[in-house]
Amino acid sequence: MNAVRGWTPITKADNIPLREGRAVLVGDAEIAIFHLEGRYLTIENKCPHKGGPLCDGIVSGTKVVCPLHGQRFDLETGMPVLASQPGCVAIFPTRVDDGVVFVDLGGACKAGEEAAA
Amino acid sequence: MTTQTMKQQLVVVGNGMAGVACVEQILKQPHNFEITIFGDETHANYNRILLSLVLAGEKSPEEIVINDIEWYQTHDIRARLGVKIVGIDRERRVVIDEDGGETEYDKLILATGSSAFIPPIPGVDKKNVHVFRTLDDTRALLEQARPGLKTAVIGGGLLGLEAARGLQVRGCDVTVVHLMDTLMERQLDSTGGEYLKRKIESLGIRVMLPQQTAALFGNGRVDGLRFASGEEMEAELVVIAAGIRPNAELARRAGLEVRRGIVVDDYMATSDPHIFAVGECTEHRGQTFGLVAPLFDQGRVLASAITGNTGQAFTGASPAAKLKIMGVDIFSAGSIDESEPGVEAVTYEDPALGTYKKLLLKDNRLHGMILVGDIEDEHLYMEWMRSGTDLTPHRRQILFPPRDADPGREVADMPDSETICGCNGVRKGDIIQAIHARGITTLAGLKESTRASTSCGSCTGLCEKLLRAVTPDFQEETRTTLCACVPFSYEQLRDIIRGQKLKSVEEVLNVYGNRKGCEVCKPALSYMLDMVWCGEHEEDRSARFINDRVHANIQKDGTFSVVPRMRGGVTTPDELRRIADVADKYKVPMVKVTGSQRIDLLGIKKADLPKVWAELGMPSGQAYTKGVRMVKTCVGTEFCRFGVQDSTRAGIELERRLENLFTPHKFKMGVVGCPRNCAEATVKDLGMVGQEGSWQVVVGGAAGKSVRKADLLITVETTDQAMETCDLFFQYYRENANYLERSYDFVERLGIEKIRKETVYATDADKKKLLDRLARSKALAKDAWLERETPVHATQFVQIQPMEVQRT
Ligand SMILES: Cc1cc2nc3c(=O)[nH]c(=O)nc-3n(C[C@H](O)[C@H](O)[C@H](O)COP(=O)(O)OP(=O)(O)OC[C@H]3O[C@@H](n4cnc5c(N)ncnc54)[C@H](O)[C@@H]3O)c2cc1C
Ligand code: HEM
Ligand code: SF4
Ligand code: SF4
Ligand code: FES
């Protein structure tokens, strides 16, 4: 296994069903990994509105809808769909290697901020 | 005999769109006419254009009436419906009807429209070969349409495609057979036609082209088509949509000048000064017509001319056409002939998106356009074309004119002269003036007073935007479509799912929707699939709300609540002990008796759910879902001194019969042993109220955000009869309510009379069908909490732990 800087193996890709998300607690960060038609995307598992578990939301294209009050976030950018909503969620670079989902935990990035090195 | 003071007789032959629109214009002018309209259809004037939507089930025949019988009466118009005119005696100025009756005229308007062209192919007279022109044609098609019916539509123009889609939505197995190698070749070029073909095919309609039909075969009834190539194809129903022919025979026999249509001048006069013509029956400067917009212009011109105000002349029409198939966006206008000298074409295409745009420019002005897949800029382009705007400054962005982020700007920026409704020639200024002058606040009001948005419907969106922009009290009409992702009504979706045999949410969204879906439509479609297929659908948990993925109710902190089923609100010491043990062991923050006579354990972690259920050893109470909640009961004859029926036992039995089933919205029941109603059965979705020797079954009650006393459905003698009645109503509600429609809204919407007629007073055969479908669903319904043993996915409840970082 070639564990690159910050890239952490999280779980088998099979563990995340199509068009659903799953939460994983890594250290003290809770992330939500989503599986979209062959692609895996990771965001922080905490809705900026009132902390809803985004992993449990319904996926609509590349958006996820928070199960608590229905705010939507783009899984690709972490941005809220409506500009009027406050806050965005962090996104993490994600790839699949040999059937395992790797997340670059050091690569968290919020819209408008530069990726941490 | 007419004198100056007597009214002049105006006779109109043809009670269709153009003729009546012209009469409407005449009524707006000072005139001295007594008007008689003959129509050989038996219906009042209706909107022919919308027959496509009637066929597709998007509108009912009643909804497409333009002028109802009252309208004729109010305006003192003699309507002679179902009467055909067979001759004109120009000498004596009379028209002669089928029965030999004669009607005098001073002025005569011929508005006979056109008829479907039937190509001279052997076999077109066979049974089950139809055309698509009138309401009666539409009704005949609807009578035949059924799922799986092999259907061929001959002709791949606007009309043929709309007919094909309408029949396909009704479940027919449809093939479009087109003579040319491009669909809609009068409006599209070959590239546009190819895009359209792909889109139509993706809807599940087969397209064969170029394919010349040589004969229809079959013994009396049509069995199929034989093509010029020698190939054959099976077909139990054939629709011919191969073009139209002006109805000019009457005029020809009367000796008027007729070529393809009745020849008219710029003021709609024929070769006889007392006779005029409007509509599809006419030919003007060598042009005949097939769309209504220019016909309404003709009507305006004629109305002025015939009332002696000759002014504006009719100068012909620039064609504009839009396909009325939801999800297939096609717009074409102006000249699409690229070979014309001086014409240059600018094109853009994106095969993945299915978008194709072609603009034809001449002298830097817009001359024609083809828009496929993306027609959002249609209005801007039409305005450019109408006004002859010099496009030099727009050339760089001409295919993607900048759109304002604020959608209201689009209408705000339109000049008042811009046409909003092309069909009825209503301009933005007219609409704004009407809104102000009459205080209009609804689309319906706007339609009534301006006629905008009353023909093809493509301008509805704009009209609404204008209303929203101009009037602060704009009231949106309640939408019946499910959501923007799948823009169909609930009824249509049920038909589509059934007819097209769609078994999963993905399939529905891919073929009829935007391929994405959202949190509104996905759960709704999940419900519909489950209901339509009685549980034999392909369940897709990703389309369900989290509650239905883990069978518990999500709370504000992301934990879940657990409510076990406690039928009839009856429990045992044993159960209570287990509940107490679970509450202790999992440190449940709150244990609460609910309003539904059962116990709620709140604050449970997702990963603990399977263990909690196992240790409770009780089934799911479905407190988290749109499904059967509970039956609340009173103690009834067993203990109560007033009780006249055994409500507790009946309630437990009722809960057992219906538990684990899903419903459009949550479904609560109650059974009480006497009219004192201690368990509040009359404010439940379904209730049984015990009487001496009988049960009242009541439906549509509510005691939530709204409070409503249930309606009495029926009174029956035995408990068995009451149960069967409950089953009937329950399944009827499941099949006919819109998703998220509570029974109390459902009962009010349909009316208790209709519900009685279709449940308890239905024929035994229909009742049996309802009960059979309920039984099928019930046979597959399971206690959802058993998924603790057989989860649908390995991580359904499991909290994923990160892998150990592996070392090599
Ligand atoms: C399914 C369908 C969809 C269409 N969609 C569109 C669309 O999207 N956009 C568009 O612009 N156009 C559309 N059209 C075309 C549009 O409906 C016609 O252009 C329009 O109806 C023509 O109006 P008209 O009054 O000339 O003829 P009609 O509406 O046909 O009216 C003529 C009437 O005269 C009656 N008549 C004929 N002869 C006699 C007689 N001798 N005695 C008594 N009565 C007689 C006929 O029965 C008929 O009722 C569509 C047509 C159909 C059938
Ligand atoms: C072939 C020509 C057209 C026909 C036959 C036609 C017919 C109609 C009809 C019947 C309606 C009413 C729909 C209803 O009952 O809800 C309508 C609405 C409308 N039309 Fe047209 N129209 C045509 C062309 C156009 C054009 C070219 C424009 C714009 C330039 C336009 C804009 C509108 C608008 C904005 C509405 C309101 C839409 C709605 O109610 O959904 N129409 N039209
Ligand atoms: S409803 Fe009637 S039978 Fe039931 S508990 Fe009340 S009084 Fe007794
Ligand atoms: S009444 Fe309101 S606050 Fe109370 S449980 Fe119902 S929804 Fe929640
Ligand atoms: S917590 Fe996500 S929308 Fe309220």
C-alpha cells in the first residue's frame, strides 16, 4: 500500500451503497463519504445550520439534502446551493485504490480557503 | 328581408378555434349583427391544440373548453351544434344544412378548418385506424389505449409525435413511422431531427425512418403495416397523422375561387363580396396554415373589415412551432432554409446534454431558428426576430445571451410591445394594463381577461412571472405536478409507472425526469412504486428519507426514537419489563407515553437500533414513516359499562390487518365501543364507532394542525363487514391520494359521495380488485425491524470504523 502524505485508508468502497453516505469518525473529525455512480466524495459530516448529520441526507445529483431542515450542499465544492444560506462544509480529496476509499484528511478545504498543505 | 334598421344576419360555418375567435373580436366592436354559428362537431368551442394534452391525460376534456354554452347565450349567438352545412346558394344568400334547412345570411364567414389527410394507402378503412383531429377522435383513441397495445403512428411531425407520446403515456407500445429521413422536417434540419429522434427514443417510443407505408393489412380489423421495403410490422391500433387538407369543398361547390384552400385577400374576403373565410380552410397569397397564431390575426383583421372599420391588413405569418411534449423541448421559428442567398447559420451542439441550437441570420438580423433541448432564450430570439434588431453588438454571445441572475429581470426588461402569448397575440403591455385595470391576481384571471396563455400553454411561465412582478397579491395556482425533477401529475406518474412497467425510482427519473431527483420526488416515487406493484418493485433505499433507511425517527441531534408496536394500545407486564430493561441498558434519555397509546424510547444511536429492537422483541410501530401508525382503542364491552361493541379486540384485529403497509401520508386509526368516543375515533384517518348492533365506519378525520370530524362512510352490522369496509377505504386511499395528502384532504378533495361510490357501493368485481391488491401488498409487507437480522446493506446500521493504517 502506498500511503501518500495525509491520504488515509478509511474503509472498503463496498461499504458505501450507491447514492448514499456513511459517517466515519477519524480522530476527532467526523466525515461523511458519499458514493455517486463510481465516484466517492467526502465532506465534513456536520450541517452548518444546526449540525445535522449530512451522511443521512438524500442525494440529488451531486447535492446532498440535510435530513433535519433540508438545506442543500454541493458535494463537489462544499458550497450551499442557495447563496442565502450561511456557511459551507469542508470537502476532502478522496480516491479509491484497490477497492479501498482513501481520504486526504490534511487536504480539507472550505470554499474560499486554500487547501492546507 | 333586411332593412337598414333591422339586424344583419351573420352566419359562421365552423365552430372551431379560428371562427369563434373571430366572432369574439366582432363582439368587441360596435356591430349590427345577429350571429348564427354552425358546427358539425357536437361540442362547444374547445381548444383543439390541447387535445394532445387530453390524450396524454394532462388535461380533461372539460378543461379545454374555450367558450361554454353560456357564452353563446350571453352574447345572443345561435349555436347550431351537430349541424353540417352542405351547400351555399349565393344567389339567394342562404346556407343549406344536411336536413335541407336553409338559413339566410347577409354576410357569411367560412371557418371550416381542415381535416386529417389520409394518404391513399390500401387498408386505411380498416377498423382501429384513426386520425387525431377532434375531441371525438381523441375519445376514440382513449377508449382503445391500454398498456401493451401495439400502436403505430404514421407521420413524425408535431401532431404525430404528440399523439405517439400521449398514447405511450397511456401504456401503449408505440412506434412512429415516418416517410422522411428527419422527424418534424418542416421545422427541423437533419441534425435537429437526429437530436429529437434520440430524445423520443429515450422516452421509449420506437422511431422508424425513412419508412414508407405501403398497406395496412388485417381482416376487417388492422393487424399491421406493410412497408414499401417489403418489411412488416404488427399493429393493433394505427393513428394517421400525415398532414392536413383545408376543408374547401363547400366553397368550391359554391363556385368560389379555391386552390389548395379558399382564396382570400388581405382582408379575408373571398371572390364573393358577401362571403369571407378565416382559419385553416384559407389560402392567402399562396400560403395555407397549420398553426393557430396567424389564424387569430386573420380573425382580428376580418372582425375589423366586416364591421366596416377596415384597417390593418393580414400580411401572412412567420411560422413558429413548439412541440408540446413534456421534457422534449423543441422550438422552431422563421425560415430554416439555409440555402437562401445571404443567410448564414450559427450553430452549437452538445450531444451529451442533447442541446442543439441553430440561428439563421440575414443582414445581421435574426431570420429563423431551431432550438432543441434548451429553449430558454426563445422569447428573446422571437423578440429579436419580430423587431428586426441589428445583432452586430450581440454576435459574440448570440448562442448564449447573458441571462440575468434575477429571473424577474427578464420580464422587467421586456419592452411593452413584446409578444408574450404568440397564439393569441397578447403583448406584455396588454397584460400589465389588464392586471392593473382589473386587479387580476391569478393566472386564471389573466387567462379570462386577456386570453394569454389559453392556447398552447408555452407562455404560462412568463405570464406567472409578469403577475408576480406586477401584483403584490399574486396567488400561485396549486401545482399538481410532483416536482420539477419529474414534471408530471400524480395520476400520470401512476399511469406511467404501470404502463411502462417501471420498477425503480432510477428508471422513472432516467426516462421521465431529470436523472437526479431530489428529496421531494424520490420518496414520493418510492411510495408509488411500492403501491402500484403491491410491493414487487425494486426497493432503492437511497431514494428514501433516512427514517425509512433505518426504520426509526431521526431527532434534532441525529439520534433516533424507537416506538414498538403495541396493537390497540394493549400491552403486558412482560413487554413493559423488557422496555424498562432496554431503557436502562441503553441509558435512554427519555421514555414517553405517546399520544397514540404507545411508548417512545428517545435518543437512541443508529448503531444501537438493531440491538434495541432485538431486546424489545416487539415489531416496528412505523412511527417514523408514511405508513400505518396505530389503532387507538377504548376498553369497550370488555370492561366499560357503556360499551356496546368489543372495540379493543376489533382494534387489535384492524391493526394486524393493515400494519407494515405504507400510505401516502401517515395513517392513524381508532376504534371505540360506543358513541362516547373515548379513543377519539371520529378524528382519525379511519375510525370505527360502535353502535348497538352495528358499526359506523368513518373516514377523513383529523386532530392535528387541522381538526376535522370524520365523514360517515357507511354503517354495517357485523365486525367482519366493518373490517372489509376499512380495507376498501384504506386501499382506495393508498391508490388515489397524492403523496403527502392526508386522508382529510383527500376526502375533501374527492367528496365522500365519490368515495362511497368507488368503495362501499362499487360493484363486487371492483371491490374484489381493491381487496386483491391490498392482499398482495399485505402478503409482502414485513416488520421492518427484522432487517436487524438481514440488513439490506452491510453498513445499514453499522458505524464504520476507520481502517488501521496499514504498514508495508
Ligand atoms: C392534436 C392537435 C394539436 C395541435 N397543436 C397545435 C399547436 O401546438 N399549436 C398550433 O398553433 N396549432 C396546433 N394545432 C392546429 C390548430 O388546432 C389549428 O390550427 C386550429 O384549430 C385551426 O382552427 P380552425 O378554426 O381553422 O379549424 P378547426 O379548429 O378545425 O375548426 C373548424 C370547425 O369547423 C367544423 N366544420 C367544418 N366543415 C363544416 C361544415 N360544412 N359545417 C359545419 N361545421 C363544419 C369542423 O368540424 C370544426 O369543428 C393542433 C391541432 C391538433 C389536431
Ligand atoms: C403556435 C403557436 C402558439 C399557440 C397555439 C399557443 C397557444 C397557447 C395556449 C393554448 C396557451 C394556454 C395554455 C393554458 O391553457 O394553460 C398559451 C399560453 C401561453 N403562450 Fe402561447 N401559443 C403559441 C405560441 C406562443 C408563442 C410564440 C409565445 C411567446 C412568444 C407564447 C407564449 C405563451 C405564454 C407565455 C403562455 C402562458 C403559458 C401557460 O399558460 O402555460 N405562445 N399559448
Ligand atoms: S367509547 Fe364508549 S365503550 Fe369506549 S370507553 Fe368510552 S364509553 Fe366506554
Ligand atoms: S406538537 Fe409539534 S413540537 Fe410537539 S411533537 Fe408534534 S411536531 Fe413536535
Ligand atoms: S441542520 Fe442541516 S438543515 Fe438544519
